[in-house]
Amino acid sequence: MHVSLDSALGRQRRLNSVGESVLQIAPNAAAAYSLRSLTGGDPKVVRVRRKSDNAERDFTASGVTSGALTSFVNEDVTIYQSDFSADANGWFGSTSLPTGNQDGVSDSAGTSKDNVLKLVKQADSQGYMQRDQGVVAGLTYTVSGSFFAPASNTAVDGIAIKDGVAGSSLSDYPSGYLTSDGTWTDFSFSYTATTGGTQRVNFGISSLGSNPNNSSTGSAGDIVYIADLKFVQTTSDGFVETWYDQSGNGRDATQSVAGSQPKIVDAGVLVSGGLDFDGSDDFLTNGTAIMNNAANAYASVVLSRTSTTSNEIPLSFPADSTGNRGFDLRLSSGTTSQLSIRTSAGSSNASGSFATASGSNVLLTGTFNAGLSSDEAKFFGNGSLVGSASNSGSGLINNGDNGGLFIGRFGSPTNFGAHLNGKVEEVIVYTSDQTANRVALETNINSEYS
């Protein structure tokens, strides 16, 4: 008999203190992953890698909600600090000639600097130098330094620093015109990059108005000196290297390959909805055979889909290489997906139609119980039974030699379904019969995530 989440909420209110413990701690789970505490304390929940410098740090549940995680990801990191002591430090010119190792460069006020870059304009057309600092589109940077445009120049009176290399209006130069009155001039500005990779430093000719790419007759031979140029990244992306198991069994889900780690901070902001899997190559795995000779299985997953255009598998316990049973939760393409739980190839496969529209938070639960005369698999969507199947004869789930749990991908990337293009907030797994506890567990999850 189906019990709705609404009626289950009433049941939850009547639970005694032991029942509350079941809801809060999910005792005896085989594995449990969440950004909230499932233990009642403040457990370690994730290890996060920030993209700016690949530094990693562990965070507890309170560290996620307090902002400590995003503060770590967004710590200022210098991605480029100029060193012109020997050469142009990787800058190269177009209608300009950059030369490093300039010492004793003095301005009209008598200020002198060493280890300076000298930039000489080679033609009357636009002149610039460029270099790839590793700037990433969507992230924020502070650029600072010092420059000097001699008063003897014909037209050049400063510099203009570009966001990338495309575009020709002054709006493509977040620095604006940085002008010098013939003395060393310090500058600093911040901007959010609209394009990644190579950045340009143009000769600045403020009389050109809104079009800094125009030419100026007689400007060939004009000079700018640049020193102490620095790019500091002030926001970043954060990725999950480890999703810690809160069950106490040490079955942490990890991903050591940076390009396959799900995102948790996007352009400096904590991702809403959990860990973000890109649908291409992101996944986490624990490498431990959780469901080894298991007669019972239970798994709940809270997720939202970013795209519904392909078959996707948010959770998988792949069958072993001899063909014994695995346990997978699957989503098909389309906003009304054909959800399925498969415990082997062609048997005990429960499926049913359930809406999983893009951006909608859903709770999927799969159960399997092996009986003496029949095995039964059931699939639940947001607490409602959407599919079931049984077959004669008993059987055990065994994913022994194909690793353990995979979050965001099927156990074999070349088999059925694509990587998940969406977000996962919570995964709770049992290898015991949770028929009597399912409604209470799902009600607790619903109370947290609606």
C-alpha cells in the first residue's frame, strides 16, 4: 500500500525519540553522502579543490553552510607576477617590441626602477603586447602594476589593458585609459573576465576616445615602461575531490582526476542543489564492493537534472564480470522519464513513468529484496511507487570485482546511459531490508529538501 509523503509527515510527528534517531542518523547504513549532517554532529562532508591553485581542504557540514568553504575557494591567488629581470617574461608584441631587463629607468620626478619592461611602438597602427596568464571567463581578477609613458612621446600617454583579445571598443578594456603625466604611475582595477586565455596590454592614446584600436599618425617609436605587473584571482571554482561517507564505514566517494570532479562552487558562489555533475565525464566512486552477496538493497538519491536529453545514471552498483546482479538507478531522456532499477540483465527490472523535468528537485528510491520463491524490485519517485518487478527464484546482488558505488555514472562508461548532467544533494544506501523504514527516511529527506 502506498503512503504519501504528506501522510508520512504526520507519522513523523508522532515518532518517539527512537524514531527521531532513525531519521536523523540513518543507523547501520552501508554508505551515506550529504552536505548536511546525517549524524547529529558536525561531520566532515567534503574535500574541495579550488581551481585557482589546486589547493585542497576538508570541510564539515557547518563549514559548508557558514561560508567557510566559499571563502577558501575565493581566497586571493596570484596567477601572474611579472619578472622582467632577464627578458620580456613571455610577453610578445604586435607592431610593438617588448624588451625586459631594463634598469635605472627614471621619470621626470626622479623616481627610478629596475627590472622594467620597455615597450616600443613599431608602427602608427594599433600596438600591443599579449600573454596567456590563465585567466578564466566568469571569474574575477584584480590587475595591478606601475607604468611610465615619457613626456617626449608623440601620441602615447599610457596603457589600456584588455579583457581577452576580441572586441575593439573601450568597453573591452576594463582598465579604461591608464594615463601617465611623464612619471611612474601605480594602478589597480578589478574586473570579471568575459573570455579566458590571452590578455592584451595596448599602448594607450587617450585622444582616440572610445576606440583604442585606432591608429595615430607619428606614434611609431613611442615608448611605455611597465613594472610589477600582477594578476590576482579573487573568485574561483571549487570541485569535490572526496565526498565523505557518514555511515562510519569509511566508504568515501572520491575522484582524483581534476577534470572529472563535480563542481561545488561556481564562479565564487556555492552551487545550489548539491554537487554539480557536467554530463560529460564527472563522477565519484568508492571502489569498495558495498553490495557483495547482498540479499537486500535500498538506495535514496536527491537530485535535479540540468538536461533531460539523454539517458543518465545518477547511481550505480555495477554487476560483477561474471554477470551476477548489479543495482542501478537510471533515468531516460525526456521530461517524463522512464525510471528503472535493474538488478541484473533482464530480471527484476522495475521501471515506471515519472516526471524529472530540468531543474526540478526529485527523490528517487530503489529497493530490492530477495525471497525464497521470488525477488522483488521497486522504484519510488518522490515517495510514490512508480514501478515494480519480480521474478521466480532467489538471487543475490554481487558487484564484487567491478568496484562499488558510482555517483554520476554507470560502472562501465561504455555501457548503458550517459553521465549525469545534473546535481546530487544526498545519497543513502543500505544492504538491509528497509521496507518498514522507507517512508520515515523519505519523509526526513523531504523535510530537508522539499
